Amino acid sequence: MLDICLLGTGGMMPLPYRWLTSMMARCTGSNLLIDCGEGTQVALKEKGWSPKPIDVICFTHYHADHISGLPGLLLTMGNAERVEPLTLIGPKGLERVVGALRTIAPELPFELRFVELTENRERMQMGPYVIDAYRVNHNVLCYGYSITIPRTGRFDVERARSEEIPQKFWSRLQKGEEIEHEGRLLTPDMVLGPDRRGLKVTYCTDTRPVPVIAEYAAGADLFICEGMYGEKEKAAKAREYKHMTFYEAAALAKQANPKQMWLTHYSPSLTKPEEYMEEVRTIFPRAKAARDGWTAELEFDED
């Protein structure tokens, strides 16, 4: 299972009912955060989730509404006696930016490890997560992320027996381990069927609509996409500042066909995003105007 919580849905400045951009994923005891805007800690507290077990933080870019909550979060994690290393992922310049922010959070009891993105597309595995970073089109260097939880094939008892694999090795092979036995290499593919469909969440903010977004959101269980403006008269402003309207986000979802789409990263002037959703759903019926604290519990397909 993959738990998702959209901690903050605001862009530019926080509002009394809307914190700045952040999303948390939880899977098998490992927590992953995307962006860390102002209010992230408060949103976590309100949700009843702890920042201590966060293993990875991914940053889309370094505008303040996406990273200004980081120093306080790091201090809270340190005060919770965390000692395990924390991995930070983001565009080139990450270590320099975080170093500057740490002027007000200089002493931490855990190591920070930096992964700076330099290519248009990069893939890495962190714990249970396969993370795909893809470059989007904002007025600064910016990335979107797809987070995937892969799922191996079913254990095939008949294949294991036909391969004459001792039963004592079955569980280890099923967990992905390779085993040397009597001069023979036993591998998981000898006992597993074809990979099954996993879980995927695609997240992007602060960008114009570009084809790569729909490509990575294709078939996602959840597509979380920027909808800076619902007002049609602000389409020119979206183009000028390289953001998206609700309708552009819905058009991307129509191409990608995820199970559902949540809009996020609203302009402070957009106080009632729900008012625009009827027309948005004529483009993509499974679109929703997300609010702070929305949670999705994603389950593997039954088969």
C-alpha cells in the first residue's frame, strides 16, 4: 500500500486555510516528501504524521514557496533524535541552496546526502520507491516527479519445483535475493511470474503544459498537477509566468488517463477552486480540486 497526503495546496503565500506546497508519501515504513513549503510541519502535525521517519525529500525547484519550510523541518527532525542520514534530491544547486538555508539550522545530528539532477530525465531507487525526475518548463530550473512502487510477479510453485530449487530458498528468492547453491546461481526470475502492475503517483507544479508531463502521468493511480488559475482571463498571466490553468492541467490528464487527478498549487487569489470544476470535468471527468490534508490510500490491484 502507498499512502499519499497533500499537506499544502497553496502557491506564492500561505493562507489561513491553505499551507504552501508539499506532499508526503508513506510505504512500508519509509516516508518521502516532495517540496517543503511554509506550513509543512503544521500540516504534518494536523495529520498526525511524524517528520522523523522521512528518508527522502525531493524538490521541484528553489522558489521560496517550495523550500522555505526546510530549515524548521530539519531542526524538528534533529530534536526528535533522528540519527539516520537524510537524502535530498533536486535540481543543480541543491547543496548550495540548502547550505544557505542551514545558516539558521547549523547543527544536525544526522547526515545530509545530496543528489543533484543534471539530466532532463533521471531515475533512481530509494528504499521502496522508484523515483523518476523529469524536467519541466518554468522560469527557473524545475522538475516533476513520478513515484512508483514496483510489484514483482507471483511466486510460481510449479516452476520452482521444475527447476529443482530447494524449498528452503523459496522465500529468499521471492524477496529478490540471488543465491549460490552447489555451484549454481539461483535467481528470482526462476521462481517468479511476470511483473505485476505496481503503484504510481505523478506530481508536477510550476510549469507550462509540456508533453513529458502526460508521458510520465500515463496510467498513474494519482496525478497531482498544478492548477494555478481557474479564471480563464488569467490564461495570459499563466503563460507569462510559466504556470498552468485548470483547463491546461485537465488536458494533460485527458492525454495521460490517470485513475484520478488532483489540482494543487493555487494562486492566493483563487479562494474557491471548486467553482471552476464543472467545466474542468468536461475535459477530464476524474479531476478534483484538492484541499490541504487530502489523503489517498492506494492499493495494489487484486489479481
